[in-house]
Amino acid sequence: MPLERLDHVNIVTANLDAMVAWYKDILGMVDGERPPFPFPGAWLYVGEHAVVHLIGTGDEPQSIEPKIEHFAITASGLSQFIALLDERNIEFGMNTVPDFPVVQVNIHDCDGNHIHIDFAISELDETLISRLQE
């Protein structure tokens, strides 16, 4: 059984509307088709794939702390993404991966979940090099 790709990330949140807005505004995902579950939620899509599943709760989640430190999404358009983060006053860290042709932009959604958006190192131009973290 060979694995093919990460299908989606499921996030429980007490801030459903804010989370939907954040993923749409900052990462450009679109709200899409979701089965008629008996609980509030949203599926956010990248192209034809529902990448982030949100489950709304009335209170902060009462589950054990998750063991996932982050999830990552590959993208293109590094300069435009940094401009969007700057425009929205969203803090981020940016670094290269040693011996790997990737630039990672590390951000947190409005619930504090760590996400890194990965870009090809060829997108790193002179205007962004000074913003790299060691």
C-alpha cells in the first residue's frame, strides 16, 4: 500500500468564523462542499482538494493536546505572499532549509496553529534575502 499525499488536516476550534475567514484571506483557500455532519464546521479547499477541515465547538476543545507541531503547504508566489502578510500585519519567520531548495515561511493561524508555507528557493529574490532568519 503506497501512500500518495497528505489528504487534509482536521482542526477543532471555538473560533469557526474567524478561522474560516483567516484561511480564506491569508492562504487563499475557498470554502467548499462538506458532508451534512450534525455539528458546525467548514471544509477549505485548494483547487479540488479539501485541505483544511474545521470543526466548530462552543468552547475551547476539551481534548488532549495534539502532538502535531505544524503542517505544511507547498505554494508559489513568495513575494506576493510576503506582501500579503505585511499588508495584514501578520508576523512570520522565513528561513531556508539546509541543503534543500526550499524557503519556508512560518506563520500561525488565529487559533495559534503553526503552518509553514514552502516555496522553491528560486523564488527568493534580493528584496527578501534580508528578511531571512538564521
